[in-house]
Amino acid sequence: MNTTKIICTLIYVAFIAVTLVMVGDVAQYIDMPAIIVVVALGVLFAMAEKGEDGIVQKFGNGAVRAGWLGSIIGIIAIFGGEGFAEGDMSKIGMALAVCSLTVFYGYFLKFGAMILD
């Protein structure tokens, strides 16, 4: 890993952070359970995956897959909860966040891994 890749990754993270600040409250983009799911499954995937790709690339691939898995969990939580049957958005808001944010985190980490690899 060279200095140029690290600098480009830091610029990428800063660009995304500035974008999130400009479009709304940054706190709405932070969900610790979703982050933990994506990072933990990404690490497990990177450790278990065989192949020619580097560990960073494997982590990025695992993060995307974990993001989609988290999205499916969120969809199930939306349709399986009582908030959907009642039409109460306040009850399904967290499930919607998990559904969306896990995919966001997965691709955020994947793009960062692509820059670093």
C-alpha cells in the first residue's frame, strides 16, 4: 500500500463525509448495529475467502455481500413487524434504516477497498 492510495482513500472518506453533512443530519447515517454487521461479516468473509485477491479486496467484497444480507434482514423486519400492518411509519423507521444503511456501508467500504487495493 503506497502513500498515494492512502491519500486518495482519505479524500474519498472526506468527500463522502462532506456530502452527508450537506444533505442532512449526519446522525441519520449512523447505525451501530448495521455497521457492526457489515464490518464483522466483511472481516469473516476476507478471512475465509480463498483466491488471488488481496485481503483488502476480499474484505470489500464481503462488505457488499454483508450489506445486501443486512438489507434482506431489514426487509423482513419491515414486513414482519406490526408497524407495516398498521401503516405506522414510526414503528418501521428503524427497519427501513437497517435496510438502507447496510447496503450503503457495504458499498462505502467496497469503494474504499478498491482504492486501497
